Amino acid sequence: MRTLLEAGHSRRSIQRQLGMTYRTVKQLADAQTPEELFTGQWQNRPSVLDEYKTYLDDRWAEGCTNAWKLWEEIVPLGYRGSYQRVRAYLQEKRTSPRPVTARAPSPRSGAGWLLRRPENLTEIEQFRLKTVRTHCPELDSLTRHVRSFAIMLADRKGECLPEWLAAVRQDDLPSLHTLAAGIDRDRDAVIAGLTLPWNSGVVEGHVNRIKMLKRQMFGRAGFDLLRKRVLLA
């Protein structure tokens, strides 16, 4: 590529000769090292080691650099990959001029760890959530508030709601402050919902069923047909 450019060929002429797009030719011409071209669908692919890299990073920071020992440690945590994969990751950490660390968890994964019951998380998920909470005080506070609200909801402890709202307002969590303000506007009803055994679930279920029947007719039927379908469904 550089030889053609040095010979006086323009990028457009090289594009025609090689049958490449102008963007591809420009990318190849501008690359200073082969590593800059290592992009595309084969890069950053998910690996069975991904969810254990945080654990490996922490153990590496503690001074444990033995690949075999670390492989033995993560196998009981659920790792099903090979020892060679662990060794390759640690070798990359040894030789890379820049620190090699695990990718940050996706927002979806983080939300799942927060919303699920702690006893339903695997050991490695509990470890990764602990790591996230250690590095982010805001997420640590959010986890505490979400879990305390879940306990209040599951155990019907509506009397704890004022205390929960006060605790939320003490932390710098704007999204929860918005939720708290909305709850305050209808506090009595929310406390009743968190305390009493009755709910509107059955009514909401019937409403959703009627909406489903209505959508099935694509708006081409009148009320009489909808009524008949609801009664016969």
C-alpha cells in the first residue's frame, strides 16, 4: 500500500485497482502498525473467561501471578474453560505495555445483580458485584436502597417507608430522589400497597387480555364484536 502511494498513485486509483472501498484504502494507508488494523467482528468477542477476569485482576494486584494456581482457584467458582486461556490472559498482562484489565460489566448485567436476590447470585456474580460496589460508592448506596425496598415489598413492611425515604434523600442519587418525590405525592396509597394483602393484579390482567383481543382485530371491528369476543374468550 505505501509502495503504491510512494510511486505516485492516488488513493482513488489504488481503490480502483484493488477493488476496495475508499474507507478501507484510507484505513490501510493511515495505519502506522499492524496492530491498528486488528479491528472488526473478531475483536472483543465474548469469552468464557470474561466474568472471571475481575477476580484474576484482583489476585494479580495482590501479587499472585501463577497461572496454574489462579486457574485452580476459579474452577470451583464455575469456570469451565481451559488452563491455556487463563495463561494467555496473564501472559498478556505480563507483556503488554498498558495495563490489561477486565471489561466493565454491561449496564444490563449490573442491573441484574442489583435486582436479584443475593442468595440467587453465583459466587462469581457476588464477587463482581462486590468489586463494582467497592469502586463506585453511588452504586453501593443504590444497592442498599434497592435491596431494602425489595425486603419492604416482599415482607409487607409499609411502615418502614418513611424511614426508607429519609435514607434515600441523604445520598446523592438524583434518580432515586425523583422516585421518592413521586412516592411522597401519594404516600398513603403506597404504604397501603406495601402493607395490605390486596392488589389490582387481577384487574390489570383482564385489562391486558382485552387489549390483546382488540389488537388481534387490527382496529377493523366495532365494540359489539369486541364485547362478544371478550365474553366468549
